[in-house]
Amino acid sequence: MEKQILDALHKIEETEQVRILLAVESGSRAWGFASPDSDYDVRFIYVRPKNDYLRLEPLRDVIELPLNEVLDVNGWDLQKTLRLLYKSNPTLFEWFSSPIVYMETDFAGRFREIMNRYFSTKRSLYHYIRMAEGNYREYLKGEMVKAKKYFYVLRPVLACRWILQQSTPPPMLFSELMDSQLPEEFRPEVERLLDLKIHSPEVKEIPRINSINEYLDASISEIKGILQTVEESKAPDWAELNSLFLQEL
């Protein structure tokens, strides 16, 4: 499968006349709990030739391949990427900490060296708690729920707890979040869910687990309350981002 992914990425470079700086896995495979029929969520950062950035007409800043049953591939332009880092976009922190890397250049190392200086506790908490609350409301209220949807709420809740405790971007691997942040009394049930998620089809439905729902409900309320007291700790600087952009051109 890796060869198919690399072939797709090289074809993008050729047809779009871009250079890919980083390409990683971003979904359940990177989180460590892929199902047997999980697709591949490939995300990449690319840069165009210098002259493209000197044109008056705006260029599209994303590249997306048509979806199929196996591959979901899309990427962001370097300018978009650096502007989003300035805003502490949590998705970027995830991409650059993915344990599954398909392509990488020296740019990725330079990016990782500075990215934590742009990390915002407040913005990241807002991102993850909104994700948790939205997924909880949409997927976990019925009597029967898809097993995988628990992780769409558990992961952002544990990410929030990590951020509150560590003041750093949360790790990609769910196992790291679970080991660090999940209360011990919920571990057996969550480990059973993990086993079910990894060995069952994506559509597997199970009865709602009230104990976990109660934990998630209480956690979301608690984190939202704490968030109201969190202050923005630092003002970001454009200088390093401008320098990184110019280096790549």
C-alpha cells in the first residue's frame, strides 16, 4: 500500500508542478486503532515554484485527489500551512507528529524546531472540546452506537486533559493519551472497545456504554468550564515563519 501512496504523491508533484515537503498518515491508522477496512488518510504539505507566489491572481491553496474506498489524499500549500501555524492550528501539530511518515524533507525538521513556539493552549482546547462535544451529541446519544465513534469523543477529551496538564500539543497515538489521562476505572472498558474497533468493521454497532457516556459528559462540561478561565499566554511572531517560507523558495 505504501508504494501506491508514494506513486500517488509523485504523480501530484508531476501534474501540479509542486514539491511535497511532508506527507503523513493522519487518521485512525496514525492514532493507532485502524479497523480492518479503514481507509488511508494521507495529508501533505507542498510548495510551488517561486514565480507562482508572485502572480496577481490568487492560487488555490489545497490539492485534493478524488476520494475512493482506499485512499483519501489532500494537501496544503506552504503559505497556507505557515499562516495556520501562526494561528496555532491543531491539525498541523498532529500532521507533524504523525508516527507514519511517507515523505519528508529538511523543511519538516525546521518546522518541528519552531512549531511549539506557536502552540496556543486556549485555541487548541477550543478545537478539541468542540470536536468532542459535536461528536458526542451526534453519535453517542442513541441506544445503539458505532463502536468507533467512542474514539471520536474520547480522543479529543483526553487531548484536552493532556493540554491542561502538560501545556504542549497532545500526542497522536491514542495509547499515549490513554496511558497518561484516562482514569484507571475506565481502562478495561476502553481497552475492550479498542479491541473491538481494531478487529471489527467500521460499521460495527454496540449498545451505548453508560459509564463511558457519563465520563464523557462530565468531562466535556468540566473542560468547558476550565476553558473560560484560560488566558492567551503569548503573542506569535511572523519573523520565523517568513524566514522559513523564503528558505523553501
